[in-house]
Amino acid sequence: MKTFQRVLFAGGALILSAALQGKAAPGPSDPASTATPIKHLVIIYDENVSFDHYFATYPNAANPKGEPVFHATTDTPAVNGLKQALLEQNPNRMPPFRLKRSEAVTADQDHEYSNEQEAYDDGRMDRFVQGTGKGTPGLVMGYFDGNTVTALWNYAQHFTLSDNAFTDTYGPSTPGALEIIAGQTHGAVWTTHPGLPPDWNRDPRTLRDAMGHLTLIGDVDPAGDKCSSSRGQIRMTGHNIGDLLNTAGISWGNFMGG
């Protein structure tokens, strides 16, 4: 039996599910044996907001009167979130602030390629309000805790939470989804459709290198999907997790909303 860890990524609605099929579980004499072998791997990825938006102070919730109470188990480790120093002395224009349950419906942060670059500000991480803020002023600095996103915090109590997930490029949903399964967004190829302009490969959602190869940095719909936009579709070259699972004879599925 192949052993994989169940993982919860917060960070939308992209779910990668792999049914792990293989040999029977090892016998009692095998030191790797377990009474509960893991059979499935499910990754949940929440789009367009930061890790801190959902898990800034995990596992500690404010627990104000009138809201569902959340208490973590005593052995819950701390996450790489908003430590007290960042809550009190944050380099951004506005300090982080807790969102109440009445503020549960929020807009996405602005997550275009250039906006995110501006927010990171050459590693200073101090222009998120100016670079990615959208809607309510300063909303990008707001965060929930377990009194509002109780289900997510309970998932984190029982599964593995990724508090350090980095990609090799900035950008919105499509590049982020590709990063999850391929680790990069190079090798994009525009598919041909009637009516596309001859310079379609110069579309700003892709970047061309000196060899003429394209890297995807914007939202483009996939080729082969009947619901994809007629304004242009892409297919990706190269290998990804799906290819590796196929080679190993492991079934998998990818489900995305939006």
C-alpha cells in the first residue's frame, strides 16, 4: 500500500483527489504496517486570499461572547501566521484586524501579476494595502479566526495544514492552480480558434522568452472544455502530478469551481 499524508492547503475551490491503489497493507512483521493505512489524498486549496486571511492566529481564537467557541487541542502546534509582533508593528499602511462573523462575506484581494509584485515590494512585504487592496479600504489586512471559519479550523485540527506554500510566479487563479499540480507555469501553448488575431501569442496573459516559449501569468481557460471562453484557450506542455499518478497506476481527479 502506498502511504501518503492527507493534506489541507488553505491559501478556490481546487480539489485534487487521488485514490491510492496498490498492494495490500503490509503484515504485522513489517515495521511500516499500520492499522489504518491511508487510501486517499485530498488537497483543498482556497483561492484569492492569503493564508493569514483564514489562519492568521491559528490555533488561538478570540472566542467573544455570542460566537461559536473554538478551543484547539493542547498539542496543536503554532503556525507561521501573524505573531504578536506583526499584529502590533506591521510594515503595511494598516495593521491586521480581526473580522467579525457579521463580516464573513468579503471580496477577493486583487491578485493580478503586477499587483502582487507591488505588494511584495522587493521582499519588504509592506504594500499589500496599496497593491492588492480592493473593496473596503484595508480589507486585505483583515483576518478571520476559528469563531467564523470554524469548519476550516476543525479540518486543520484533524489533517495537515500548509502554512508555507510558495509558487514561482505571481498571478491569479489559473497560474495558482497550475502551480499546485505542476510546480510551474511554463510551456503554455495557445490553441487555434476561428477569429483569433495573428499576434495572439503576444497576449499579456503570457510572457514570451527568447526562444519563443510562453509562461502563463494570467487567467486563461483550458483547451478542451466546452465551458471555456472563446476568447482564447491554452494547453500546457511538460509533466505534472497527474502524469506521475498515471504512470504509477493511481487514479485521480481534479475539480474546480469558478
